[in-house]
Amino acid sequence: MKKTIAIALAAVLLLSFVACGGGINKEELIGKWEVTEIKMEGGEDLVGTVLIFDENDHYDWQYHGLSFMDGTYRISGTFVYLDEEKEIFKLNGDTLTIKDASGEMTLVRQ
């Protein structure tokens, strides 16, 4: 009986870890992120721009303090939808990587 309970508990813990692992936490995403590297054709002009996420599901992409793109975002696991366009976000401490069909960019927390 103890062995069955231990196995069941281990399975629940493993499933909880898998379900939570790899997802984006909104609280970790909120803030200012500066684009430091671009790996996509024609994206070099975005280096130095700042992407700001707020707690009200709004984002604002700025260049020298002037907004050039803004809208709403939604998080679902490792996907972040910017105005319903799906992007893959990978958050590792103070480094954020955004990937889509055209390539990827790296941002660091300001």
C-alpha cells in the first residue's frame, strides 16, 4: 500500500512539474526589455529598441522613447500572442528570446 501511494505521489509531482515547466510567468515578463541581438534578415534596425510589457496585458515597442508598435499580449504556456500573432518566448533570467517564422531576437531586462 505504501509503495502504491509513493508511486501515485511521484506521478502527481512529475505531472505538475511537466505542466508548469517551460511556461512564461506574467510577473517575470512585465518590465522593459532591450533588443540586443537579431537573427533575421532585415531586423538589424530593431537592435536598441525597447519592448515594454505591463500588468494590464499591454505592450509598447519603443525607439528612443517613441512608440512605433503597441497593442495587447496574451500568454499561453511558452507562447505569447502579440495582437493575436503567436510568438515563441523563452525566458531565462534576465534574457528573453523571441522566435517566429522569420528568425529570432534576444532581449535583456533593463
